[in-house]
Amino acid sequence: MPTTFINIATIFAFLIASSDLVIQIQHLNKRKTSHDISILGAVLRFIGVNILLAKYAFVKDIYLILGQIFFNSLLGIYTYKIIQYRKRKR
């Protein structure tokens, strides 16, 4: 599959979208609390992006698959941190 502008743009878009998650994970680690974050919202988002991953796998677009795997990994870490810090405060 030749690398085209749209494929590079796809990866770039996933990196931009993922940058917010990196910032949020750092913020959670610094504050050590997730009291003001919805666990349900994070879990629903995680389910949704995994459905997208299945769709991308079905259409066999390697750039979408790789980008989504990266994004899903960060969202999984984010969701785990929310749950981890919520349990600490109880």
C-alpha cells in the first residue's frame, strides 16, 4: 500500500487526538484524584472506540487500524487511571 498524503494525515490526526489523552493522564497522575471525572463516560468512550477499531479492521485500512490501536491504548490507560484514583479516595 503506497503511502499517500491522506494516510500520513490519518496518522497525524490520531496523534493530535491522542495528545489530549496524554495531557489528561499526566494531570491525573499529578492530582492523584479522579473525583470530578465520569467513570461511566470514560468506559462508554472506551467501548465506542473499540467498536471503531473493529470497523477499521473490517475495511482493512492499516493506517486507521494502527492509529486506532494507539488511541485505544491511551484511552485504556486513561480509563484505568480514573478507576484507580477513584478507588483510592473511597
